[in-house]
Amino acid sequence: MAVILLENPQPKQREFMLLTNRYVAYGGARGGGKSWAVRAKCVIMCIEHSGLRCVIIRKTYKDLNNNHIEPLKAVLREMLQEKKVKYNAETHTFTFWNGSTIECAYCATRSDLEHFQGIEYDIIVLDEATQHTYEVFQALTACLRGREHLPKRIYLTCNPGHVGHEWVKRLFVDREFLPDEDPDDYAFVRALATDNAFNGKDYMKMLNQLSEPLRSAWRDGKWDIFVGQYFPEWDLEAISVPAFEIPEHWIVSMSIDYGLDGFAPIWYATDEKGTDYIIREYSAKDTIIKDAARLIKEIESDLGLDGRRIRRYAPPDLWNRKSDTGMSTIDIFNKFDLRFIKADNDRITGWLAVKERISDGSLKVFEGRANQLSYCMRLLQHDEVRINDVAKDPHEITHLPDSLRYFCIMRSKSAKPKTRQTSENIVSRRGAVRAPKVAVKVNVSSLKGGW
Ligand SMILES: Nc1ncnc2c1ncn2[C@@H]1O[C@H](COP(=O)(O)OP(=O)(O)OP(=O)(O)O)[C@@H](O)[C@H]1O
Ligand SMILES: [Mg+2]
């Protein structure tokens, strides 16, 4: 008779597997036995309940195959041989004799996420949840429904760091809940590398030899550091100032990132000392150029910038001509009287310019005017290969920071902003200071009799 070849859970894994809250996270150290535990949990639940629908989600198919599909095939080997469990290689789904299923699915992009729309699951496992944004978690919670007599749960495994660090930490480690979140729905088991007796000596040695802060995160499962964050210096509170009216003589600029997947303009005002204030941001997707142009004008009118000269920066690819129309994105913006300066798209120099402006205090934000940008800046990660670059994934959080990068790199190129013509300070085009054309105040009494 075929048997399921499942080993016994270790104590921490048992603790995790017995929890029945709606959202259970198993997180912390690397190699703690987390993926094993969620996989085993799915198998046991599929045996216990007929018709249970489970899904195990990883970011890529390769991760999914190595961490779950192959190990599941090993655990279910005899069952598969006797056809008590069937595996569909197209849908990556194991179907048990009682109708229960474990589907293995990947989710790396927004369009992958769309595949889950309208699908119902009883058990959702988000393995390596910190590799996903809160948006992914929220979208998956909407899939948690179906026949009422079956349990409905989301199991997450997580290591500190990555793009999902903040939302996982908030819900499961810090337990800071929003009014519509019920604390009883959330449970957390902290994993340590030492929990897993199957970690060899070499693996533990590798963890011990890691430099900080990786060691604290990966060996000890500490959440107070955010490994991989590209802009740890970004602190919205520290750089926010109450909004004020922009003096007439200040320079006003804007930068955009533009594509159908993201339209991200940011407006700035620069004072005499060269400090830039972000005065407004906007972000949307699926915005055609005509609508983007209209939105720019509406926002500028709203900001009271009508009639002011605005320096506009855009990435070089917007000058590329489309083969069908022979026109570039910039040509179309020009039609709407919006002219742009081609920004330098050297990514690493650009990110450094952003870092410099944050660190030297020359970038400020009008309170409440750049919340979306701030959210993205906190989440941006180092690229795993080009370590000095920002990861391009998840793509949706890169548009506003890219827009800021185009502005900062161009600002750092023009050493000091040319001050606008004012009655006090007029700078000629060549940079020489000319005498101001203003009425000179004359002490009339000093003229008396002198002429
Ligand atoms: N109860 C168990 N019985 C047998 N082997 C186990 C058990 N728990 C974990 N292992 C093994 O220990 C190793 C590490 O476990 P696992 O991959 O689940 O850790 P993890 O916490 O998910 O690691 P990572 O942080 O790298 O994702 C794997 O080879 C796994 O099969
Ligand atoms: Mg794992």
C-alpha cells in the first residue's frame, strides 16, 4: 500500500502547523525549516479535508520547482506511482484522491497577479512573502473564499529584508493594526536557524560568518534592520516641511517618467540656496500622452504655476520615434506645448545624485505631497547582480523614484541653479552680474544745493 513519505515536524514547525488563525506567518532566519513546514501543512490538510483547494506561491517558476514541486513529488512518490495522487505538469497541480488540490503558482509581476483574479482558494501559501508587496498580499486575501465548511487561511514564510519587509513586520512582528484589521486573525512564529536540526555544520558556519546586518537578519531572524533597502537614508518625516507659497523668483521644475505602465510626474521648487522642495507628485498607469499632458496642466494650474517658466526633465527614451507614426512621445508632448530637457539616464550616477541630495539636506518635501514617492523610496531594493543599482522589480514602485532620479542627476550637473531674474539680483545669460534695472532710491535731501 502506498504511503506518504513525510518526515516528522520539528518543535517550531509543529507550533506553526498547529496555528489556525486566518493569517499565520513563519518568519525570521534562513534555513529554519519554513518551506518544509508550509508544504507539509498543505499535504496534511489535503488528506484531512476533501475538496480543499491549496495554492503555494513563489516568485519564479525555478524557485517553485526547487522548493516545492520536486520536494512534493518526493513526498508523494508512492501516491503518484499508484495514481492516488495525480500531477498535472501544465497547471503544476497535485490532485489527491479526495479531490483536494495543491497548485504551485508563481507570481513575479502585476500580470501574474491578475491570473489569481476570481479564483477561489481555501489555503494560500505565500512562501518568501517579503519578496512581495502589500498589494500582492491584499490581492491574495480576496481569493480566500469558497465553500464555508472548509478552513480559510493564508500561511506566509518570510525572511527579514526585501520589498515586503515593512508590511510583514507591521502585521506579524510589531502587530500594529489598522482599524479594520482584527489582531486575532494574525499569528507569528519566529524561526531561528538553530531550530532546524537538518541544517548542516557548513550552513551554520556560513550564517555565522556573514557580516552585519545580514547575520542578525539571516541567522537570528531579526526584523529591526531592513536588509537590501537601497535608500535607508530616506526619512520622510525628517525632510518634510509645511507647504508654503513659492516665491516668484524661485525656479520651478518638473520631471517625469512616462510609459503606459506608469506616468509619474514630480514638481519641484528651488530656493536661492539650492534647496529643492518637492511640491507635488502624481502617479497613474494607462495614461495616454494626451491625458498626461492635460493632467500636467491641470495640476500646474492647481499649484498656481500658470504662466511660470517650468524646467521639465524626461528620460532619453521618450525621444525615440515610434515606427508606425514616426513621432516620439516628446513630439506629442510638444504638440501640447510641453517641452522637455533630455535627462541623463546613467542609473548609478543618478541614484548617487539622489542619495547625495537626501544626505546633504538639499531635498525637502512639502508635507503630504509625496507620500506615494516616499512609499516607493522605502521599498526600493539593491539589484542582486548590479549591486549599486536599484532593482527594477517590482516595476510599479520604480516610476516615481526614476522621475526623482532624472531631476537629481540634472540638478547635480548644473552645479548651482541659476537664480531667476529678480529686481535684486539679475544674472546675465553669460553669468556676469549686470546692474539691476530698478529705480535707485535717492536721498533727496542730499541733492539739495549740490547741483
Ligand atoms: N522536519 C523536517 N524533516 C526533514 N527535513 C527537514 C525538516 N525541516 C526542514 N528540513 C530540511 O531542512 C532544509 C531547510 O529547510 P527549508 O528549506 O524548509 O528552510 P527555509 O526556512 O524555508 O529556508 P530559506 O530561508 O532558505 O527559505 C531543507 O532541506 C528541508 O528539507
Ligand atoms: Mg524557504
